[in-house]
Amino acid sequence: SNLKEGRYKRLNKIINKKWPVIQQGKVIQELGKVIKRDDLILVLDGGNTPVFFAFYAPSLGPLQSFYPFGMAAIGCGIPYAIGVQLASPGKRVMLISGDGSFLYHIQELETMCRLNLPIMIIISNDSAWNMIRAMQYFMFAGNFVGTMLPDIDYSKIARGFGLPATRVD
């Protein structure tokens, strides 16, 4: 429909602007190009990250994506991905998480390593609790409190657990 086409044009215009770093929606859009419908199960975690995925990624089949919308379960990504992988040993599981939510259960990287689980993790790192930051911007005139995170190199942490990892910037 024209409404849907207009929305996609508007969203694409936003992500294709010149940004100082890659825009989150662009990351998700590029990931959407390589996701195969039949061989991958996605687990989404975070505040804005699942929202960007809903806007920019292709439609997926039933039981192909899992996310905690409506349950306020931010930070459940790694344990959720472990459970999905154990329940679906013949499939590849990919976790797409925001950086803040990833920190909730980062110790579960040890479980992944110990159980030799082939889960691929992609962290959308904006060094902020950006969903909360956006609310502070709009509701409290940009008086930001406790919404910034340090620029953490999560690939070094993953390698410390014995997992292969690369930082993409």
C-alpha cells in the first residue's frame, strides 16, 4: 500500500543520512539481507534493538524469532538464546541485543562456552540506555540521568571467555 511504501521511504531516509557512526537501523537492515528464513532462529533483547528490528528487518516465519515484548524482560537475551539453542540443536541461533541489556547476564557467556553452543551474538552498542535517554529528552528537557554507558569493547570480553569475537565499527 502507499502508506507502507511511504513509511519505508521515510525510515530509509533516516538511516541513510550521514551519521558519525553506523545507525542502528542500518545495522539491522544489513543483517536482514543475510538472514535465511529456514536455517536461523533469532532472539532479540533490549529496548530499542527489537524496535529497530521490527522496523528494518524482513518478516520472519512462525517460531523463528523470540523476544520479550510486553514482559519487561530486558536482559534475558543470553539465557533465552541458550534455551532456544538447546531446544533447537539443528538450527543456528542468533542473538541481537542492545549493549545495556547484554550486560545483565554477561556471565552466561561461560555457559555458552562450557556447553559449546554455536550461538552468534550481535550487540548494538550505542553506549547508552537509549530508550530511557529518549524519554528523558522528551519528557525532562534533556536532563539526562544515568543513561550513558562506557564504550565497552564486548569482543574482548567474549574472547576472555574463550569465544571467537570481532568488533565492527
